[in-house]
Amino acid sequence: MKNQFLILLSLFVFAFGGCKNIATINADEAGEVITDYLKANPEYKTTRFSFGEMKFNSEKEMKELANYRALANDGYISLSLIEAKKKFLSKDSSFVYAIKLTDKASDLVLKQDADKATVKVVTYELASEKPVDFNRVNDNNAKVTVSLKKVNTPFAAFDKNQENNSNFITKTYRLKLSKDEGWKVNK
């Protein structure tokens, strides 16, 4: 009888001791919740990208043409010369190109019109080297501040506001405890 009681008591202790309390969360678990959220809802910066039939003739436009050629070399656009008016020993040369987006660019294109597209120029990923700043508000809520590192896409050269003040951003997410799903980012 005594042995059965000890066995029953030890099973009871293991059963309740083995259950993880879902209401507890630490910085590592909060980082995992944020990582899962970022996979489903990535953070990014966008710009408008022009394509179609485009004319390049000024010195500034020639620098922009170099960016288009780099995209064409990487396979994100197709670039075909329609017309070239080259003047001998002059800076007044003019080129007309037909620019088309390729299938390779489809992951970076968010919205597309007839001659412009909204494209991702920077994506942000969770920086693994910086710790997660974790602050528990109450039993059901937590605030998590993370560092997201900046990753340039091939369209980054077309970003009008290229502030390179830092290679990361910090962002604060609010986590809420759901009885069914556990800890989730509160939108």
C-alpha cells in the first residue's frame, strides 16, 4: 500500500511538474514569438520604381541608367535599347530603353501599375547578435523591443531617401497571452 501511494504521488508530481506554465515567458521565448511574427509579417521599406519606355539623356539620368543595367545584369529586369542618338564627343547623347520586370523581381514587387511599381528596397530581419529587451507588463501582456538589421534588396539604389545613418532599427512589439494559442504579437 505504501509503495502504491509513493508511485501515485510521484506520478502526480511528474504530471504537474512536467506541464509548462504557458503564462511564463522569458527573453528567448519572446524572441521566438517575434521571429515567427516577422516570417508571417515582414518589415520592409518601399519605393516607386519606373519601367516601360524610358529616355536617358542627362548626366543624372545616365547614373540612373547604370542602376538599371545592374538590375538587368542580375536578372530582375530586361533592358532593351530602342533608340540611341549618340553625338560624337558630346554629353548630349540620348538613349531610349524598354524596361520590363522579370519573374525574378516578383518577390520584391508589392504593387504594379502600367509604368510604375512599388518595390521593396530594404527588408528588416531580427538581429541575432543584439539581445531582446524584454519587459513584462502584467500576467497577460509584455513589451518586447528588438533590433532589426537592415538588408538591402537589389532595388536599394532606387531609394529616394537613402539615409544610411544606421544599419538597424529598433522596434517595440506588444505581446499578449492567448489561452488558445499562447503568446502572440498584438497588432
